[in-house]
Amino acid sequence: MTEQQALQERYADSLMNTFGPPKLVLTRGEGAHVWDADGKEYVDLLGGIAVNALGHAHPALVEAVTTQLSTLGHISNFFTSAPQVELAERLLAFAGAEGKAFFANSGAEANEAAFKLTRRTERTHVVVAEGGFHGRTMGALALTSKQAYRAPFEPLPGHVEFVPYGDEAALAAAVTDDTAAVLLEPIQGEAGVVVAPEGYLAAARRVADEHGALLWFDEVQSGMGRTGSWYAHLPSGVVPDVITLAKGLGGGFPIGAVLGLGRAADLFDPGNHGTTFGGNPVACAAALAVVRTIESEGLLAHAVEAGDRLRAGLIADPRVTEVRGEGLLIGLDLVSEHAAEVTAAAMAHGYIVNNPTPRRIRLAPPLVLGTADVDAFLAAWPRILDDAGVS
């Protein structure tokens, strides 16, 4: 029995079966590469599901966390720290609007907080797009349309209405004067990287304004430079009332954030919400290191360049019918339902990808992914499809 097999058996005996058997036991990483317990090397094209913005073991992130933890670690929400204040200022500046931030520990927690924030409008109705994914806690799950996730835990917090993503008419018909918020992902990640149609976000802004509702963008997966902009909605010119962030924000260190812009900034009063660990100095120092490194290494522009190169190479194979996304958030459709087989074949070739649906593959690699790795993957791509039985 290999070390990897032994650890997988111990995993099965000691951890709850919430994720199924782990595909690999990983032991270390560097940049966009990881190694398993048997020493095999892989190019990580999933990035911890869009989390590892700087890849693995980036010196700036390691130094920031180490230095901060050696100085000041946890302080609770009775106090603040310079990293917390600076991070809030930077995230709000990227949004281009006056507002305030609340820090949590994950995307689900950020969405839970934002869900509660919408209740402070004294309305309860929330309109959400089908295909969206907003988390698995009870409140976040109530906002997630996939019935397989919802059914075992119903009844969920109510007055949530789902409409087809990208359908302006359906959205306009659903929003009323009782609507607290409209919740959308500018790019739906879990659905297989589905990009909002041209003008859809602007239409959502108009509809929300007509009825006095908040417009809430979930940028947990699409934010923090992944699409080549700090937030995926920025190129649309639309300014939302609420933005939720996590994943790439901490580069692998757990942190989430809610940005309340305009009137949404002051909806919470003391005691309305809280967190013990949210906004702790170490998490905020990690996020600041991510922000500074994205800036200093020109990773916004690199995400666009590397993403364009990947999309052009992937669509060149006729067995790929469509490639979508922005920057380094990429989804593609196959001619047949072989996505699971493609994921397995890619792993055998030394590449980690994801199959969110039977026909779709998702890539969300570190923003530091090098051109050599892009070209090597594209060279291997036809053989991966061959091995997966895609024809």
C-alpha cells in the first residue's frame, strides 16, 4: 500500500463523508504546481476552486502571515488592527463607491451576512438567478437553486424566488415593491462559468432601482482579479449596493467580506451581526499581501493574457463546442457527457481540472500560472480528450 492509499483509508475512517473519497493526498505546492503523497507532480488548473490566487507557497503571502502571526494574531471583534482597516479601505476603493465592509471567514459566511443585511430593509423577498451557488449554510443554501443541495434540508429560510439567469423579462416580472434584494453572480462559477449576457447587469440595476430593492453581486468566485478586473462586474459600469467576496481574497487563508455601498453601508447596527474570527489581523494581512502582489506583479493583465491563450487553444479542438469566461475563470462544453472522464484523464496526465456538470469543465488556476504551463496543457489537451473517450 502506498502512502497515498494509506492516508486515504485513514481519511475514510476519521472524516465525515461530506465530500466523498479525496482524489489525491497532496503534500506540498509551489506556484501553480502541487505534489501528491507518492511524489507525482501536477499543474493546478483549479487553484483550490479559484482560491489560490498567488498559487502555492508564494513568498509574499508566507511572509505576511508569518510576520503578522508573530506580532499579533487573534484579537476578537472588541478591537481592530491596522490590516483590517487598510483592507477595508482597499476593497472599497476597488469598488469605486463610498461604503463600509464587514469581514467574515468564508464565502458562505459573507453571503449569510449579506442575506441578513437585506432583511434590514424591512422586506423579505429576494430574487435570485437559477444556476447560482452561494454556499451550503442554511441561509446561503436558501439562496442556491440546485434542488439536490436543497432537498435534504428543507424547509429553508423563505421568500426566495428563482428566475432564469440572463432573462431580463423574467427578472423584471419577479421584482416587486416587496423585494429586498436581487442577487446575481456576474459570472456563475459552479454552473460551469456562465457569463452574464451583455446589458443584463445594467437591467438588474434598473429593475432594482424601480422597486427600491438592493442589487447584490456575489463575487466570491469571480472577484479579486480572477477575471482581469478586481471585480468581474466592473467592466459593466454597474455599481451594486452589496458585494460579497472570499476565495481568492486571502490567497488560501480563510477570509470573506461583505461590501455595503451607498445606503447599504449603514443598514447594520451594533448587535445585528457578528463574528469571532472575522477580520482577524492574520487573515487581513494575508489579503493585503494578495492585493499588493497582484498589483506589483501585474497579475490583472496577466490573467487576461493567460486566459485568452487558454480559451483560444481549448476551442481549437472540435470536441469542445463552447469556451466561456473572462481572465482565468474558464468554462467549456464538451460534445458529450464525458466531463468526469476528462477530469480523470487530465489528472493522469498531471493536470488538475474540475467537472461541475456532465458536459462542462471548469478551470480557475492561480493568477501566477506561467505561459509554459499553459502551452504544455494545451499540447496535452487532445490526448486528454482521446483518453477520456471524447469523440
